[in-house]
Amino acid sequence: MISIKDQISKDLALRSSAEKLFAYINQLSDTKITLDFSGVTSISRSFAHEYVQNRRTSNKEILEINLSSDIKKMFELVVNNPQKMKLIDEDKEAIEI
Amino acid sequence: MSDIPELLGEYLQSCIYAENFNETQKLDLQELGFIFPTTLLPLSDLIINNPDKYIPPSNYSVSNYISTIISGSGSNTYVPINQLPTDENDRNKALQAIFRLQGTDPNLFGGVSFFNLLISELIDNIFEHSECTTAKIAAQKYQQKGYADFCIFDNGITIPAKLKKHGYEFDNQGISIAKAVNGLSTKDKDRGFGLQTSVKLSVDGLKGEVSIISGQGAVHFQPNNSNMYNLGDRWKLNGTLISLRLPLVSEKKDWSQYAK
């Protein structure tokens, strides 16, 4: 079993952390890997997206345990074809300074 | 410059001081009565690398503040200017220094999940996209003013140049930044959410403000208003500066309402 909090951090921020996690997992001899998310307090979208991508292509059987509702929500978000939002009107004229 | 948002104005102030330095070979801050991280972060290298040309503010509090934020050790009211490490484990530790600004209030800035998500996406973007050699952060909580400023600077390729490198070029660089915020990515089509997530959480979620300055363009977001700016050559930035001004409001928020 791998404790994600101990392996990475309680705050899963960086995309590269997910990449590094799976580089480690994929070279283990076990075919089934349990990832314990106990104590993980936050997760970025970037980490979650990279995690999900790597999980899909990993040759390991991955079991996640002790996911908080926030972590589950983020994984669901990145899996379920999210739509990009238009936060600023690109056709508006830029103000000259 | 009276119609320019404060955060953007603070960046322009740093340009004026840098311009004066280039002309006079002196970084003269004698008259400065107050300084925000958005002004100080772009000037910090000038101060550190030219100690004999730096004239500190006559106002002792301001002078002392600059010394502290350049070389202090940090607390739950400020994050000193420090370079983001290249080693990933150390990067995670640097993030903890920012997260520490929540202090003893777990609901400040929307709560742990909300705030950490907001900041993490901005930091991750630097390492994923900027091609920088240096990235720095600084932050300051202003209890009496009722807000906290967070600044992130990298000396990388700039958002407009990065997009141009991948075939996306627009009439002005403010539009490039706007496109990036709206989700245009140089990577896969299912990427490009990081910047907009941070902006949405900051502005819609926390009713804060965000200024993104990169190359010759800038965009500013505040509740119910956003604008693009063409900085031209005089105000251009060799890199990207993202400044947030977030109210000190203690209320737990659900990030998923803003990151659909």
C-alpha cells in the first residue's frame, strides 16, 4: 500500500507529481497497487487530470482508498468532459496604456 | 492613469522605477510611502543585485518592510520573496509557505481545498508552460485593509510568445492572454483549465481581483468586469506576473461550483 500523503504531500498540487507517482508505481513488481489517500487535504485539477491519464495507461490494477469527497469530486470532474468557460470577451477592444 | 485598476497600476509603478534606474543608474525609492508586492516583486532583483545603487525609502516602515519581504523568513501574515525551487519536493514545501497564510482560520480564502486549488493551478502552470529559468512568489496579508496580495512572477517565454510558438497569434498580446484564460492551450485539447479555474475561484468565488501581465499584454478581472490591455513597448514585461488581491473573508466555499 502506498500512502499518497507520505509519497507526495497532503496537498496534491503539481502535474509532475502525478507523473512521478506513476513512474514509481509502474516499476513496482506488484500487479495490484493500493493507493491510500488518507490525510490528503487538497488536490489541483492539473494533478487530477495527469493522475487519471496515467491511471488509464498503467499496467497496474490500482485501488484507491480513503478518498475524501473533495478528491472524488475532482477526479469525477476531470473524467466527465468538462467545458471551458469564457471569462473574458476576446472581441472587446483592448485598452491602450 | 486614473482608470487603470490598482493592481495593474502597481505593476506600472515598478516599470517607472525600473525606467528611472536605466536612465540614472539609481533605484531611488526615497519618496515611497507604501509598497505592494505587485510593485516590489518585479523590482526585487534590481534591489538585490545593485545594493550600491539602491536608495531605500526615507520612511523607515517602508524601508524595513522591503528588507523583510526580500530576506525574511515568513509567517502567517507574509510570504517573503523567494524563488520557486527546481526540485519538486522543495516546490511542494514552497507551496506550503503560501498555504500557511490561512493562519489559524481554516475557512479563510474559501477554505483549504478552495484556496489550495486556486494557488496550485497558478504554480503548476509556471512549470508546465513558462520555460522560465526563475520563478518567484511573494504574498502579504493586510489585516486593516481587509485583503491579501499574492504575486507570482516568472522570467519565461510569456503567454503571448508561447501561444505564437504554437501557431496562435493575435492582433495584440492582451487578446493572447484572454484566450489563455478562456482555455486555449498549447497542449492537449483537454488541457487549458488551470488559469481559468484560478481566476474563477478568485473573482467569482472570493470577489477578489486578478491581474495577469505578460509580454506586452495584460488582463484584469474583478467582479462583474474584465478588460484587456495593450501595454506597448514601454510597459512590457519580460515574463509573466500574476497578482491576486483576495478579501480576508472567512467562509468555506465549494470549489466545484466554480470549476464545472
